[in-house]
Amino acid sequence: MKQAHCIYQDEDHRWLAIARDTTKPGYIIDTNEYVVIHGEEALLCDPGGIEIFPSVFSALSAECDPTRLAGIFASHQDPDIISSLALWLEFKPDLKCYTSWLWQSFLPHFGGQDSTFVPIPDSGVTIRLDGLELQAIPAHYLHSSGNFHLYDPKAKILFSGDVGAALLPADHNELYVQDFSRHIRHAEGFHKRWMGSDRAKRDWCERVSRLEIDMLVPQHGAIYQGADVQRFINWFAALEVGVLRS
Amino acid sequence: MNAPEPNFHGIAPRTGELARIVRVNEEIKAIVATAFRINLMALNAIFLAKRAGNAALGFGVLSNELRRFAQDLTRHMASLREMTSGSVGSVTGVVQQQRIAAILAEALRLSGDGVPGAREARRRGATRLAEQQVRLRSLDLRLRAAVEETQQLVELGGVLARSAKIEAAYGGSFSAALMQVSTDFAEVIAQIKRSLEVLGKERLVKD
């Protein structure tokens, strides 16, 4: 059963990580969902797939009033990212879904109407959440051709979608990366195969190196914090990507 | 607490509505194919009656009527087909809404009582489902009425086939051939009747 963990709090500004579902069926990839709460509004990042909706919803409801959800941020179009969209809209029909313009006409296959989607241009956009300014940072081709990450300059947290993801063994349930060199072994194969463009990777590394990041929170696996953030960026910059096998 | 089951309670049996539409469509397809056969058979019968001359004048008239019957039947079946195609959309809507409602109900159950917005979400879902079910019931009624109308038409076809059999007896040297044709008519129409009976028993929604 998923649980929401508060990973950042400063008065009415919080980040929740809904992570490490040890009881979900093994054939479904484990995912992390994040909720940014500021004042009276909340934004859900990569809400996950249909099958895990009850578990994500109940974890979120335990820590946050779900009627405060103002929007959903979908880093890209994959089913483990956003196939639960229709269910969130069933609960709150006026939710806005922020996603790359590229997926604006694809995501309605999961649910929603024209008015649901707020297309993000390739260069990115500022998303306002009850006065807080969040930045949608371009991460195209990492791995999706229309891909964004979400940066919170106040909390110094970067939600990095599939970048930084690690496919951890069942007994690795830590929320934060404990030992970078041990952890990164579980991320290597994934990044080599899924991240298809070396140029896009270098652009992203340069872009995020300019940001002040205390935590890099990926959609799969554990959270990088402190020095491990830069360690990850350096590791990724040096990694050969777009290869079937090492 | 345990992880939610991948298939939520109450979803599987409801998908039977789509299966029912598939069965209805298959019956309609079978009847359309048979109506096409009657049309060809009637055309052959018209030529045969012409060759038989004065002895088969009555048979010729009946063959013309049977041909008209086949054309009317094809039109009826086309409109039935259109109705069932429309109902696929309605049934899919209901099935989808039921699935969403079941998963949301599971989410609300796991979240415990008193989740803000839960009552409104349930009410909204129930209203939407009720609206879709009303639409589906009205389609079902229209479909049943159309099947009944077609059954009456086929009764007329049965009468024509029986009359053709009687006329065949007066066909002189062509009598055996005409009898064979009229027997074929009767068999094909009996087959259509059986298909329509099956169709008449199918319901897009459970009573």
C-alpha cells in the first residue's frame, strides 16, 4: 500500500512523495507520484496508471484534502504516467492537465476534454499554484519526444520524470538514495536504453546544472538529495545513452 | 491493508453488454446474407416462371413479390444494423463509466469515510451513469420495436413462400422445378424467422 511522505515543508508549502508500493502486483512497474501543495492549491505530478489509482488516491487523501487539487502535471504521455487521468477527472472534473503540446490530442484517449489540457510549449512555461511559480523545464527526448520536468525554485526540488529513475529490486525500499554508487547500478541499464539522444542529454545536464537543486525526485526509484544530485548529473552527462546493451 | 485487486468488483459481468451487441450484430449479418440469397433466388424464380409460360403466371407474380420482400428485408436489416452500431457507443460509455465508478469507489473505500468531495464525485458519477443507461434503454426499446416490425414482414414472406408452393403445383412440366424453388424459399424464410426469434430475445440492457 502506498504512503505519502512529506519530503519538504515550509509553512503551507509542502511536497509529498507517494512512493514505494511494496504490495502492488509485481507485473506493474513501481512508480512515484509527487504532490506540490502551496496555500490552498495542490498539483499532482505524474499521477500514475489506472491500476494504482485507489492506492495513490488514498495515500494523497491521508495527507491532503483532494478537493484542493488544481491540476495535474504529466511529464509525458506514457500509461504509467497518466492513464489514471479519467479517474482524477471523475473525482474533480475541472482539473487542468499540464503537458507538452505534443500530447494534447493523444492524452484525451485516457480521458478529459479540450478544456482539460493546458499545452506546454517546447520552451517550457511557468505554472502558478496559489501564488507559487513552478517552472516546466524542457527535457525533450528524455525519453519522450515531448517531455518536461518540474522545478520548484522555492523548495529547490526538481521533479525529473524518468531521468534519475532506477529499477530497484523488491527489497530496496529506501525513499532516498543511501549509497550512490550502489544505487546507480540500478539506474544504468534504464538510462542507456530509454534515453535516446546524447545531445538532448547534454542539453538537459547543462540546463539543470544552472538550477539550485536540493532534491532530484524521479518517477521510479529513490530520491537524490544533497551532493547526490550533482553526482547524478555528472554521471548522466558521462553516460553513453541510446544503446541496446553496454 | 492489501493492495487493490487489478480487476475491481463488479466490472467483469457488465462487459456482457458489449458481448450482447456482438451477438445481435452477428444475427443481423446472418439475416442480411440470407436476404441477399432470397433476392437471387427470386430472380431465378422469375426467369423460371417466364420459361414455364402461362402455366406459371401466378408463380411469376409471387416471385416478384418475394423479390420485393427480400429488398424490404435488406432495408429493415440495414436500419437495425445502424441502430446496433449506435448502441456500441452507448454501451461502451456505460461500461467505461461503470469501470471508473468501481475504481473510484475502491479509492474512496481505501481513503476511509469523510474524504472531502467524495459525496459529490459519487453523485456526479451516478447521474452520468443513469443518463447513459436511459439512453441505452431507449435504444433497446427502438431495437425491439424494429425487430417486431421485421418479424411481421417475414410473416408476409412466409405466406408468399407457401402460396408459391401452391402455385408450383399448377406449373405443368415445370412443376417439379418450381416446387423445388418454392421449398427453398420456405426453408430460407424459416431460417430468417429463427434468427429473428434469437434477435428478439437479446437485450442491450438487462431488465
